[in-house]
Amino acid sequence: MKGTRAALRYAKAVLNLAKESKKEVEVNESMQLIAQTISENEELALVLNSPVIKTDHKIKALNAIFSEAIDQISLGVIGLLGENKRLPLLVQVAKQFTILFDHDKLIDVAKVTTAVPLTAALNKKVLAKIKELTGHEATVENVVNPDILGGFILRVGDIQYDASISNNFNELKRQFDNSHFVAKI
């Protein structure tokens, strides 16, 4: 993806600044809010990527949206990206920052694929199970895929646990295909 290396460099610099200021948790929350807001708002993403709209207008719009909700370091990142004509990288910088922060704090990202969205109670149970299995904290990313019919697929790092109904059906199918059942009529 274009600009990924630059976004990673900015994210590393912001993480180092946040660590020096001892505000890495606040900056992480701000970066998550920025990434989520821009990802969910297609018009805002179009404005940031538009070559027609002037950079100072983009910065004013972002400051109006985020000035009350995010910390000063994150506001400074918006200004810096604007000065360097790199505002389209804002979402990538925010996402890269979160990845670096999670890695630094030994927080794993668990991808849970379910047929329906996770409830808050199930989310807590999944987090507890991940903590028990890996010994690390984790954040849960829920992916909804109705094709698995029921159950879940849990992926943490290089560990995958498939407890989906579709997997159980596929296992049964393989057993019937591989066995030498003779139909008795």
C-alpha cells in the first residue's frame, strides 16, 4: 500500500514522543478514535485524499472534529502531516501507531470470526480465554461471516482454533470420504 513505510516512520516517532511524555495510553486512544472516525466516514476520507482541497482547510476541518476529543500530541501529528503535505496518511499513521503500541505493551490482537456479532459478555469470555492461553492481554477484532454457520474461529498470532459448525461438517465429510463404509441393503 502506498505510503505504508512513511506511515510507519511517523507512527514510530509519535510513539517515542508519547513514551517520553508518558502519555502513550492517551495517544493510543486518540489514534484509535482518529482511525475509527475517518474509516467510518467516507466523506471525511475523500476530503483528506482530495488534491483539490487546500491543506489548511483540511487541518481546520480535522481540528474542528477532533480538538475536544484527542490529546495535544495527536493534534500535533495532524499539524505535522499537514505541513509535510502528508494528510492522506493520517489513517495509516493512526493504525500503525496502534499496532506498535500493542506490540510494545505485549497486547495481542485476537481475530474472532463468528456467524453473528459478539455480545459484550462473550467478548469478556474470549478475552479471559486468550489471557489464559497466551498469558498476554489482547484486543478482540470481531469479523462476522455467516458462512461458518455457528461457533467461532479464533486466531491469535500464529495460533488458530476452529470451533465452527462448518468445520465440524467438513471433518465429518472427510471422515465419510476416507472411510470404507459399505452400504448394507
